[in-house]
Amino acid sequence: MFARLTIVQTKVDKMDEAVKVATESAVPAAKSQKGFVEACLLTQPNGKGVFMTFWDTEEDMLANEKSGYYQEQLAKFKDMFAAPPTHEGYDVPLKA
């Protein structure tokens, strides 16, 4: 399994809106992507968030990025971001 962590800084007053877009649009769209397993969102009151998506393989995750899909999803949040998002990939040797 592989994970992509997208680290975001949202405008504090836009956090609820960002969670709504993630719940109602980004995650349902992700479910149609090859190799997608699940997603998780962690937030702090200051607007910082970590959006984790889990993939069957690193290849599935990278193909998702290369297809433009990932960028399309980020664009849904552009007016909510206080700073550009960053992302990192990780192997997942343990998930319980």
C-alpha cells in the first residue's frame, strides 16, 4: 500500500467549506480512480490540514497525478487555500 499526504493551509474561515468540498466532491471522485483505497482528513483550528489518500500501489498513485486528476481536485480548493499545498508519498508498511 502507498499513501499520498497533501499538506494544506486553508484560510481559517474556509475550513468548513473545504471539508464539505472534500466530503461531497473530492472523495467521491477519488473512488473512481484505479487503485484508490480510502482517504482521511486531519485538521487543526489554525487551518492546517493533512489530506491522506491510500493507494494499492505507488504506480496507481503516480498515474493519478500524471493524469491531471490530482490537479483538478486541488483546483476545487484554490479559493480556500492560504498557501500553496505540498504533497509527499509514503510506503505504508503497517495499517491496522
